[in-house]
Amino acid sequence: MPERLVLDTDIVIHLLKKQPHTVACFIGLLEAQTVFLLSPVVVAEIYAGAFQREHKEIETLFSFCKRISIDSETGLQAGHYACRYRKAHQGISLEDYLLAASARQNRCPLWTSNRKHYPMDDIALFDLPG
């Protein structure tokens, strides 16, 4: 079990929609004392698509996470990723580059189900067991 994981927006959405396999994995990781790192990118993406009535549930989920910051080093790394991968890998957003850079800066895997958005060879991606 990883000690820390950066959460991608898709995983947070799966958790909010209570997808059983993702929730079971999250609970297992939580019980194993994995620390979930939450980027401001994910916070922004989640709230951009949320209704007011969902805010309490979102904050409850976020309370299980450690919020991290994006600094200029993370931005620089994201820019390098974009420069390197944007031509060969269409459809990767700036948000994805920032999350990949956050995983690299925090030296931990990124938990995502959108593997195609993360072709970077210098970050680890976490897979759901089973």
C-alpha cells in the first residue's frame, strides 16, 4: 500500500458517486493509513461541476485528504510536461499536467483511471487492486 497518493479528479468523482470498487479501495487505503493528497486543481474541477446541495458531501470527502499547494516548481514541471507531450498526446489538459507535476513534486503515485492522460515516464500511477 502506498504511503501517499495524489488524487485525480476522476477518482474523486467515482468516490462522490459511491462507485463500490473505488470506495472499497479508498476505505482499505484509509485503514492502511495512506495519506490522500488533494490538489487545488481537483478542488476547482469538483466545485466547478457541483450543485450547492453537494457541497457538504464534497467537504466531508475532502476532510479525509491533505490539501497541497501548487508552487512555481510544480508549474514549471507541468510546463515541461506540456511541452514534451502535447503534440503526441492530444487531449491532455493543463490540469492533467499540473496533477502529474504535483505527483512528481510530492514523490508519490497519482491515483487515476485516466491512464492515457498521464504518459509521463517519471511518475507512478496507482491502479485499483482486483
